[in-house]
Amino acid sequence: MARKVFFSFHYDRDVRRIQQVRQSWVIRERGAAQPFYDKAEFEDAKRRVGGIENWIEEQLSGCSVTAVLFGRETYDRPWVKHEILRSYERKMGILAIDIHSVRDPLYGTDQQGRNPLEHWSAKGVPFTSIYRTYDWVRDDGYNNIGGWIERAARDAGK
């Protein structure tokens, strides 16, 4: 089943790694929009009334899963934290995918960063114990992302 998925990530640092994930994500319906935004769209959101927060709400609307794609510096990004919290509050499926081993065409692979799900817990249980985390390279994300997304949706009752 094709799902509408919200992807949360640190744009400036990881955009070229994200593009590789994006190009491999083939489970969307034919003709459907890419499940990613570009920087121009994000910059435009900053200037609108309600700014980024309203834009994130619009993007989350209709999604059943949030995939947090994290690299070296994603952990402390305030909007990534916000997106994870709002996804939890909306009872969406959540998964994290470590992308540090994805080869950036300009800079190669990166050092591993902390999982942004570590910021949160529910009833004393860390999100890292509730939601699954994968490594894009080690866990063969190219071939498995569809299953990961489907499992996160099922786990959330979606």
C-alpha cells in the first residue's frame, strides 16, 4: 500500500544523502508528488504568517508515518524535534533511519550522529524503545524502506 510519509531531516547538512533516499523511494503512487520538500519551499514558509510551524502542520496533514532521516548533526535541530513531537501527538507511525553511511557525492560518508528519538519518551519509556531505528546502508534501505514504513504504520494502527 502506498503511504503518505513525512520525512524529517537536517536539510543543509544532509541534502545530498537525502536525495539518494528520495530517488530510491519508489512506493508512492504513480504521478504522486515527491515526499520531500525543497529548501525554497522551507524558506518561503519562514516568511508566511505562522511560519514554519504552520507549514509543518500542513505537511503532516494526511500522513500516516514520519521517517526521521538522521545524520551527524540532526539530533539538536529544533524543527526535527518539533516534527517528532507533533508526529507522536498525532499518533502517527514513526521510524528513524541513520543515513551517516550514505555516500555524499562531495564529502563521502560522515560520522554517526545521535538518534533524535532519544529526546522523547512516553510514560517513562524512551521513543528509541517504542519506535524502530534502521541504518540505511547496513539494513539495505534501498530495498526495505517500503516495509519499514508499512511496519511503522501498522504499529501505530494506521
